[in-house]
Amino acid sequence: MTKVLIIEDNDDIRENIIEILELSGYDVHAAPNGRIGVELAIKHVPDIILCDIMMPEIDGYGVIDALNKHPETRATPFIFLTAKAERTDVRRGMELGADDYLTKPFDDTELLRAIESRLKKKEVQQLFYGKTAEKLDSIISRKDGLEELKKLMQERDTRKFKKSQTIHHEGDRVIGIYFVISGRVKTVQLTQDGRELITGMYAANDYLDLNIILSSDTYIDTAVAVEDTELSFLPSEQLDKLLFLHPDIGAKFIRMLANNIRDKETRLLQIAYLSVRKRIAQSIIRLLDQQGESARSIKISRDDLAAICGTAPETVSRTLTDFKEEGLIEKSGSTIQVLNYEKLNKLKN
């Protein structure tokens, strides 16, 4: 049975809501003030909370702020019941994490519709994003940071993409960010003459599309699986709440985004000023380092390497042949094995 917690200091209103909800089949708990409401919420962990704003001891804002500090209740849908419906009051409540407002007086239809709407939205999230959606919300208040989030992303239901399958297109409406469980993904943009420019390569434990933290309208590039890939997904709604309520994770995401931007700026300068040999060597080294210290080879097509370096595929083929003759690499199909890391690394400089 769905549990509902009512926090309301007006006895008549509280009893009326209890009667409506119990007749509708809900398991109802009630509190006459904010302090008791917080205690009951932590004890019973309801499926949804209805809370007045103007109350003695702890007002509605204090209630939601207190519950945000507990991982068990932070993800609970929260609806304010209030006679105050000024824009500033609504905004303050939403900033604290409220899901909806019901302005007094309201009838039983409005009340039940608001509850059903929030519960249905929560159910859809769980079905679409995986059984661990609640667990993701519950870690937002913890201090385990990005590593704990990474572990949880690995536990979530995943989506599998075949080689060359598009994950999202440039210009698509943003719905969230992806975390790479296994495989590799490239992000690309098309030039005016139709050539493909690779803007990023992502491997296991990388996050895609971090740029939406600053601008979340549409994806700025197309994401494509380079090989069979498994991804976990973090929807925008949960990402927004996470960034707002967990500054530690938000700060780490921002640092990751800053590093991505700096890396792209460096690549642009290298395309503009370095020779083709140095650009290709630099790209091989960067892709190798991305796979970890023990990696000795990379797998990438000639066209993709050309798109990363900003040159023609034929130029890549000639340069790789030169590297092979110089004893820097071995090449078999799309696999490039680095034989002399130090010399290739010096060449990139």
C-alpha cells in the first residue's frame, strides 16, 4: 500500500486530507507540526509527502531542508500545501527540491490528481532508468562523492549499442548524460563540406556530454559507438538535483568539464600549428594513455584517426607506414601497437 505523510498544523484540514486519502486506499501518516513530521518521515520513509509551509517549530522549508540531509528521504516526492503562492515562495520551495505546490483551498480531485501524478512520474523513472533509480537519488546527500556515483552507475540497468550505432544526434533534445561501462564512444561534428571531425573519444569510466551541465538545451555533437558498447544513463532531472544538492560532485564534474575544454583547445592549437606527423603521434599517445598505463595498443580506423587529427585518411596511411618503418609501431588492420612509446612521445613534442 502506498504510504503518504501529511504534515499540517490545521486540525480540520489535516483530518479532511486523511479522510480523503484513506477512502482512496492510501496508508496515511500525519503530523501536526514540522518537527514531528521530520521524525515520522525518517521513521516510516513514505512514498510521498504533503506538507504545509506556515507551521510552528519547523516550517515547510525547514522540513524539506531537513529531509534533504537524509538519503532515505531525499528522493521522496514532496508537495507543498499552502495559501502562499507568490512566485518567490514557489521558487524557494522548488530550489529546495519540492516537486509541486497545491494552493489552498483545493478539492479532493486536485489533491488526488497531484499525488497520482507525482507517484506515476516516480514509477516511470524506475521502469525506464532501472531498478536502482531510488538508490541513485539516495546517494545525493552522502559525502562519498564521484567515486560512489561511479560505482552506482555501474550497478544500474544498462543500454547496449552495437558498433557504429548512434547514441544521440547533434541537435537532439538533451535527456541526460551517459557513463561508459565498457566499449568506446566517439563524439563527432560535421564540417560545412560534410567532413567528420571527432570532438572526443571516450572509454570505460568516462562520462559523455558533460557540457550539458552548463547548457542543457540540445546535444552539441553526435555520439556513436566505435565498438560494441555498454552504457549507463543519468537522466537530466536527477543530474540537476544532484548538482544542486551535492556541491562536491558538482565541483568534480566542473573540473572534468574544464579539463575536457582545455584538451580540446590544445588539440585545436596542435591542428593549427603542428606537423601532420606530430599530430598523428600525439593522437596515438593520447588514445593509448586513455586506456591506462599497461596499454600497449589501440584499435581505431584510419578514417577516425584522420578525423581526430584534422587530416586526410590517405595522409594517415602514409604516416603510419613511416612510423612502422621507423620501428615506432606495428599495425594489423585497425590495431596499432606502440613499440617505442618514448620515441613516439618525443615526436609528438
